[in-house]
Amino acid sequence: MPKPKKPKCDCWKHDFQVCDICQGTGGQDRPELTEVGAYGYHAKKIKKGELGRISKIQEELDELKDAEEQGVRILVACELADVYGALRDYAEKWGYQMEDLRAMATLTKAAFEKGYR
């Protein structure tokens, strides 16, 4: 029986982390993939989060920032939708609906427009 391969990084130590190096989709072991397309739609490696947790919101915000930096308008729209979904799932975990967040955002905007909160 062949000896198991030694991991090339320590991503296996972290919850919900999938490394491009270990997956063979980019990184040091595949220099030909460090150009466009090395990380799917994105120009850089983005840490994966867990749906329903703040880490997923952060992942989607990082992907949104990358999309903006790339200047790809449709990818920005896609990532905005993903941010919405991550926010929705996190809010539902706390018993909120997106309408609750919209109402609070409306109040906050009105307060800022009046110059006080």
C-alpha cells in the first residue's frame, strides 16, 4: 500500500479551509495557474467561510472587493447577491428577517441625513 502524501501546507488544521495548493488548483505547486483563473473568478486566494457565520459574510466581502479591483461589473453583481445571501442566513440565525435589517437601515439613513442619531 502506498504511503500517504505529506500535505504541502497546514490548511487541514483549520475548520472549513480548503487550500488551492492542496486541491491542485493553484499556488506554488502549479505556477502555470498563478495567472488569470488561478482562483476561479478571483485574482487572489480567498479564505472560505461557513454559511450562517460571520466568516461567510467576510468571505463574500473579500470576493466583492476582489471583483471590484478586477473591474468586472457582472462579477460585482454576483458577489453582492452572495453578500445578501450570507447576511440573510446570518440574520435568520438570530431570528431576524431581511425586512428587519432594511427597516433599521432606513432609520439609520434618516438619522444621518438629519445630522444626528
